[in-house]
Amino acid sequence: MTPVLEAKGISKLYGHVEALTGANFDVNAGEVVALIGDNGAGKSTLVRILSGTEPATSGQMLFDGKPVVLTSPVDARALGIETVFQDLALAAHLSPVQNMYLGREVMRKGLAGLLGFMDTPSMRKGSRDAFEKLGATVRNLNGPVGAMSGGQRQGIAVARAAAWAQKVVFLDEPTAALGVVQTKNVLELVRRVSDEGIAVVFISHSMPHVMEVADRIQVMWRGRRVATYRKEDTSMEQLVAAMTGAVSQVAA
């Protein structure tokens, strides 16, 4: 199987500091891959490069087996790659519908559209369909998202990414600071997104959440991938050992 997204030998320098040292990564369509590692392991840097937010210093990226260069998040989105960062990038004063279509507004047909009038009913229906499809618990489509719970905001962000992504979704610590029920809903969202055939990259410090939702787990340590495990073939103890450099695979 050809990975939908693959990175080979990615390095990243910030001045004299080497954040990534020949890092590799791969994810297949419809698969949930957890990317784990201690603070400073290079996870966030790798995700920023894979999502087009930052350029790599060296290395190669492949999309559906073909070399690709991402110069911005716009390039990534054009390929069907969406990212939900920890800050969610939601506009707190806007409604779920407005956030869903922020920067992708649907204009009314004819002269009204040329004059700047948006097709609100169409966007409202598209938002409701997206939320219902993924089971996101968004009860109020009109209120500002800033007044909603953390779980609802996370659900909106994930649903927005899944609605526009055709190939890959990156989720950076999607369960951080959520309660038990909210976390359960977000983890169910992750599985539903992958069931749609979209590759999901799940970045998390929570080993229980990783073991619950991931198909494969890739471990980073000191700027490179040091191990890859199938969930059924590993344990939390082994993952922690790999994260601290005590265990590594030669061909990572």
C-alpha cells in the first residue's frame, strides 16, 4: 500500500538548533496514526512541515507516492490536508456555521452573489450535515462558539477539518483539557473521520487515548522517528520506553 502522505529524511534547523534530524513519517488512507514523543521530540515541528506551515531544511515529502513541495497551508489544503492545532483557530465571536465556512463562504447565485450576499441557508445545511455525520454535539448553530463548551468547540474544529479534508487530517492534542464525556466524543469523532477513508494523524501525550484510537503508533525522540508499532503489538510500557530513548527500532 502506498502511503497517502510520507516524509523521508526531514531535517529542520532553527539557526544552529536542529529540531528534526532525518525524521521519517507515513500514514495510509483511512488509518489513524498516533504521533507521540516527549516535549522537544520534534512532533509539532514535523506536523508544521507536513501541513505546509513551515518549510523543511532538507528531506522529501511524498503525496500518494509522488514528490510534493508545500510552501503554505494553502498548498496543503489544495491537496486535501487539514490541520486542527491546539488553539483550534476558531473565531470566538462567530457562530459554528460562520466558523465552518470561514474563508470558504458560499455566495448567492447571480447578482446578489456579485454584490457580496452569502447563501446562508446553504451554509447552514452544510454545517448541520457535517456535524450530524460525525456525531458532533453542536446544539446551537447561531450562538458564538466562544460561549460553548471545550468539547463542543473541539467538535466544531474537527468537523470543519473533516468536512474540507479529502485525504489527511492532523489533530494536535485534541483531547487536552477536556472532561471524560467530551474526550469520549472527540475520540469517537476521530474514528468516524477515519471510517470515511481519511487518514488521521493523532498527536497526543495521553497513552490511554493513543491506545484506544490508533491503528499504528510512531514514536519520536530527539528529532527523529525511532519506532513504529501496531497497537495490538505494543504496550504503554514499551511506548514510554521508546519515548525516553530506551528502546528504538533500527529501521525507523
